[in-house]
Amino acid sequence: MRRSQALLRLSAFLFLSGFSFLSLQAQTVLNVKVDQPLSKIEPTMWGIFFEDINFAADGGLYAELVKNRSFEFAQPLMGWKEQNSNKFAIATNAGSVLILHEGGDTNPRIARVNVLADKGYGLTNEGFRGMGIKKGATYTFSVQARQQQGSPALRVELVDASGKILGTTSISPAGGEWKKYTATIVASETEPKALLNIWFEGKGVVDIDMVSLFPTDTWKNRPGGLRKDLVQLLADMKPGFIRFPGGCIVEGRELTTRYQWKKTVGDIEQREMIVNRWNTEFTHRPAPDYFQTFGLGFFEYFQLAEDVGAEPLPILNCGMACQFNSAEVVPINQLDTYVQDALDLIEFANGSPDSPWGKLRKTMGHEAPFHLKYIGVGNEQWGPQYIERYAVFSAIIKAKYPDIQIVSAAGPAPSGELFDYASKELRDLKADLVDEHYYSSPEWFLKNANRYDAYDRKGPKIFAGEYAAQSVATVSPKNENNWRCALSEAAFMTGLERNADLVHMASYAPLFAHVEAWQWTPDLIWFDNLNAYGTPNYYVQKLFSTNKGTHVLPVTAQGETVAGKNGLYASAATDVNAKTILVKLVNAGDEPQTVTLQLSGVRKISQAGTLTVLKGNPDEVNNLEHPTQIHPEEQPLKWKGKDVKTVLPPRSFSVLKIPTL
């Protein structure tokens, strides 16, 4: 009892003395030298990496709802189902379909439909794990068709799994020449798993191809365009660049299935479909229906970059297939076609409308150049075979386009023999930017926040092209986008920002994943057929990108870089245009920390700013049911004088915006 009374008296004394138990928490004074900017922060500092993995393009960003629309999959009727037919019988109930190979290099197959009854025969398309349709929304159906015999009409329906009709239209092809027919459907209900029925009415024979269904409400209302909500998530990040089309997708499992940009431009009907290299990559997530139609091609990538105010960064095959797969290479003396592809791409992006490839760009609707500044040679290659091929590309590209910055590859890992070899060789070759990749544990990211502090400043600049903390292990299907991973990435990114004189580009990878059709985890943005959400990692990337600043400022604690001591990480920048000081703070510890920012060398600052905090429990994730379980929360922040004091919650990432006057 006496001890309890003594404690009460002590507590009362401390309270009256102005002491708070909160003062027992860790306290750190950080000095930010506002008048000593270290380096410029490139506009390209924070960007996005796009690869057609996890059904990111077909079935994702590309808003087409019909799967295998031109019957070019390895199995021509994959995604399609015949209604009232028996392919094992000569006489069918109502009709049959025959796949014809008419020749040609790009789109050789068509479907010949033999209608034997006035009603009852049809084809059903399942879409990409179903078709997401919204009540009241308008959808454009189109088909290439020609009549061979009689005059069968097409009755087109959107239905749910039970067969309930959710919208309908009709088309009546006429004549023996190919013609595109278009009609619209208005959905009466919202349905994430709709199906498309095409019923053939009236006896006869009709050929069809390029069967398509698009929402009219696409990004910027472009017909046959991109899914609006997914692009908006990208635009909200205000990315400095978009790297495309990958990723390992550039290489192909073998060279015959490599990505060839010239086959992705021009008329949609003439773009040659190929298998997606992620189709059979992982036995734990087989995707036999994963192909690339290239409706989302290089023109659309350039257009997307322009739409969101980002620099385009195309990556091209360097004459090497994926070294994790076939590891095929083109002999050095046969690289001409590959190098010419790079030169022609620059002309396509930047050339005069009178040039051959500039003319194609104009024909596609963009007379003005795209102002391409960067190009990547190879994706994640390694070894002498890559270096000697890169050297050929670099010499020829620089001779014709000396201002183009070339991104080179440092291999699949951020350390080790292959990395050391590539780093030395690329330094000797005076490479512009070297692409380094990091897929590792959260602990690795925390420990490597000072990775670039002592890097050679006389060598190439760094492109942190792919990074993501792995909650279990790299390539594990059990990886999650939890807060522990996102917080470790935030800590690592303070080191990237602190070294912005060296690190000119950075992007998380991969970007998109369909919740029912993914191959790789973790991923920045997840979606289903109707909805999408940003992960905690997404909000980390967004906070850095939307609070980039123009110049790095020194920030130290007792003269030392703030890179992990007591679980604290920090970087600072100034935005000379917005007249704002931006301080990013990560508290990776399990206890709150009080931080006092001493702003030295600043004439006058406002006495009010904002504090944005991102926090959560380590294993917490966002999902479709709770898409913003972890999200930034902004609040006003006030102070007196030039010292700004705040409390960092445990396991948190905070951004302070301090206006200067």
C-alpha cells in the first residue's frame, strides 16, 4: 500500500512538473540543411514497370473482353464453346464450326460456321475468367464477317452463369467480302462473370473473325482502348517514366517467341499473336490460355506514357532469349536485324512524319513525335555473351542517335560474380544507365538502405528497374503484399532518394496481377474483372512519386546518415517550384519515436504544413473486400520557430511537407 501511494505521489509530481511518460519514448534530432542542396532529383526518379505477366495486358489493362477473338490460340477454340453441336458426328443438331487456315503470316485462321437449323446453334465465349460488365454501361460488339451461303444473322447476348440475358443486340452480315460489323449492348445488371453468346439464326454458312467486345467507357473514351480504372491508378502515381513491355516478356522462352515491337503496331487485325512466355513458366500456376494479341502494342504504350506525363522507356531484345529458359543467342555477325529494330523504333517514336516509320506513327493518329529519350538493350541478361552484344547495339545507336540514353543490364541479382562482372564491363564501356534488380527479403531492404552511399560516382547512373520485398521467398506463390514488405521498401527508397545524383530511375515490379490469373507474387496493383486496388506497396511508391521534390537535402542525426540506427530511416528534398521542404521518415521499430527536425539555413518557413502517415500491422494487407485497409492519412501539422517536432508511430512511413516563405 505504501509503495502504491508513493507511486501515485511520484506520478502527480511528474505531471505537475510537465513530465509525460511519452517522453520516455525514443527521441532523435535530425538536422536538415536546407541551404546545402546535394544534387538534382531527376524527373524520371520514380516510375512504373509494366510487363504482361499475371494477365496484365490481355484480360487486364487492355479492355478487350473476348478471349481468343481471332481463333489464333494454340487450341483454336480455347475460350469458346459450341452450343447444340456434336463434333464427333457428321450430322449435328443445329450447326458446327470449322477452323480454316487461310494462310498469311499474322492472322491466318478464321471460323466457318455451318448453320443447319433456323435456330439453336451458337458459340459462347468465356472471357478472361468471365467478363466484368456494369449495369447501365454500353459495350461495343464487333466482328469481321462474310457470307458464304444463305444469310444467317447473329443474335448477340450477354448472359450470367444461369443463362439470364443481361443485354442483347443483332447483326446481319451481307455479301461475300470481309466487312467489319458493329453494334452496341447496354447491360441491364452488373455481373463479374458474364458470358458472351452468339446465336446464328437462318440456315447457311458464314465466316467470322476478330470477334470483339469492349466497354465504351475506356481511358479517354478511346474505342478499343484501355481499362479506365487501372490507368487511373497509374496516373495517380504521377510516374516519371513507364518501362515496357517488360521484363522477361522481352526475351521469350526462345527467340522465336521473343517480343518484336514491329508486330505490335499498325492495324489491330494485322498484329501477329504469340504465346505468352508465362503460359507454362510455373507448374504451380499454369496458364495455358495466356497469349499476347498485341492489341496493347508499342503505339499504345507510347500513348499511355504521354497520357500520364511519363517518359517512355521501351526495352528491346538484344539477340538473347531468356537465360533461365533456352538461353538461345544470335551470333554476333547476325545481329543486324535486332539492331535495326532499335534504330527503327527510335524513328517510329521521334522521326519526321515523312520518314518510313514516322509515317506509320502519323497513320496511327499521332503526327507529332513522342520525344523518346531512353531505350533499353536487353532485359536481365548476364555474362560475356550479353556484354559483347550490348557493345554492338550501343556503338551503332550512339553513332546515329547520340542523345539517346541507353539502359543496360546488370543481371538478375544485385551482387555476386555475374553482377560484379557486368558492373565492371559496363563501366569500361561508359554505359549510360545500368539496370539493377532486387527481389529479396524485407531484412535485405532494411540493411541495404545505404547501398549507394559509397557507390562509384564516375561510373554509369543507376536504374533500380525491378524491386520488391518477398514475404516468403522469391518466386514463392505464398508471397503477400503485406505492410512489413512495403515498409522495408520505403526504408530502402530513402536511400535511393538520398543518392539521386546516382540513381536516376526506380520502379517496383511487377505492376499488375489478376486475382484469379496470376503467376507471380507480390505485385503492386491487384484487380478482378470489375475492381482494382493498390497494395500497401502501391501507396509507398505513390507517396515517394507525388512528393519527389527537385533537389536532395542533407539530413543527419549527430552528423551521421539516417539509415537504420534505432530503426529510423530518412531522406529530405526541396521542391524549388512549390517552395516546399519534403522529409520522408521511416520508423521500422515496434515503438513510437519522437523526431525533431532542425531546419538550418532556411530564412523563413510557414508555421503549418501537413503530415501524411502510412502505417499498419506487419502482416496486414489490402484486398478487394478491404482495398484501403492500409492507406495514407493526411493531417495538419503545426510548430513554432524552425524546429518541427512529430511522433512517428511504430512501423510507419511518414511524409512531412513544410512550406517555405
